[in-house]
Amino acid sequence: MPHPMKLIAQLQLIYTNESNQTIVSDSNWLTTVTGSLLESGWYDGEEYDARKELPGWDTPSYHHSTWKMADVSSIPNPNAKCRAQEFSAIESVEDINAIAVRDQEFTMKDARSTTATVRPAEILQQDGTINQITEGTPIYDRHTFSGNGTEKYIPTFRYHGFRYVQVENLTYAPQMTDMKSYTLRVNNDVSGTFNSSIELLNRIHAIVNRAVQINMQSVFTDCPHREKDEPNWGNSVILSPLYLYQSYGERALLEEFYPNVAVFLNYLTTRTKIILFHIKVVRNKPHSTIVV
């Protein structure tokens, strides 16, 4: 069973006269399960039905009589302390003719109840259609038209890295001008540059630099220790200092992180009765000690 949706929020309003107001999520908040956003998955995509839009829902004059008061949920850990995580805003930056994390904006007009499906992809099939093999699962955004003239739609709660998009199910052939694409990332300041007399190194650096930039979405994406769901990545607290020592003879990190290693190993002993130590051999050389 999926967990019920929950939200904890604090809005800190600072006015021009330097006074401030704090608004927190509580039982005074109003909620509704109706509306135009039917489904949203950060990777999978978004389904939007323009026929169910609630014009003016975010204004004081909106009539909320059918909305319900929010339920107050208990805190899983009463001793936990929340701390705001501050980071630079995610903004539209320079466009590049390559794979990037993007927002697509559609300006289209079609008959009421027509549902357009937009599929992003990094590569194409030989016949010119998209190939989502690199994404791993079917990824798409869907927009159902209200029929009230030209509609502009930008998916809200999702993350797509792509170079191409394929638009399906329209009753007419869309034009290139019907869609705009915005490259998105955290707009951090540049802290350093690299330039070499060897052009190959410059091109390699440009590729790596772009890969880092397009994965800057508050925390870095495509990071196995943060984003992926493999629990064995907790071992990085042990393996990273070990690899650095084996490769470069770096003892300082082993000494610095030894307390963390000890805490992690002690934690593992509380979670299992058997701990297996496996020595992986690569090219007849001890490569790493892996805790399983």
C-alpha cells in the first residue's frame, strides 16, 4: 500500500518594511484531491487534464467550500530536528544541442478531450522515432486539452534528461514553433576553469563539465550514494578511503574517517547476525575488502 501524502512546510515572509511573518503547515490548511494534475512521477512523467483546471485556486477570493481541512500527522521521530536545505535556484540556462535536463513548453490547440502524449529520449531509432532504451522505463507526459483555445503547458513535477521529444495523438501535425525547450540546472557560480594546449583534453573537459552541470538539481542526480536505491552504497564510507589509500598511499583519510567506519560497522552488527568479509581479487591483486 502506498504511504499517504504528507507535507511539512514553513514559509518565512519578509516584507519591505523589514517585518516578517511565519506560516507553517497545520490543520488550518485546505486540501483537495481534485484538479488538473492527475499523476506525477519525478522520472516517469506527468499527466495533466486541462479540463479539470481550477482557475484562481491560489487567490484569496477563490471559493474553497468543497476543500477539506488538512489532517495533522504524527511525527515519526519526535526527537528529529528539521533544518532547511538552502541551495541556488534551479533556472533556465544556456541551450545546448545535446542531452540535457530540460523543461518543454507546449503551445498547442486541439479538440476537447484529445490527449497528447510527449515522450522524451536521448537517442533515436534508425527510422527517426525515439529510443528510450537509455531511460530504462517508458517515460512520457500527457496533456488532455480543454478545448478552450490555445493552451500553454509546462510539466511541473518531473525530471527529464533528453535531446529529442516525440509528440503523439494530436489531430494535426504540430510545428517546430509549437514547443520550446529550456535547459535547467542549479545556477551556481563558476569556481574555476580549465584550458589545455591539447584540444582533446579540452573536449573531454567540456563533456565532463556539461555532465556535471546537467545533474545539478539541488543535490546531484545520477549519484549512486544519494539517488539510486542499492543499499550496498553505504559501504562507500569504508571503500572510498580504502581505494584512495590503495591507489595513492593516502593515509590521512583512513585516519580521519576511521571513527565513521567503526560506527558504520557497529551499526551493521546490530542489523544482522552474520557478517561476511569478501576479498575481491582483480588481476591477482587484492582490490578491496567488501562488507556484505
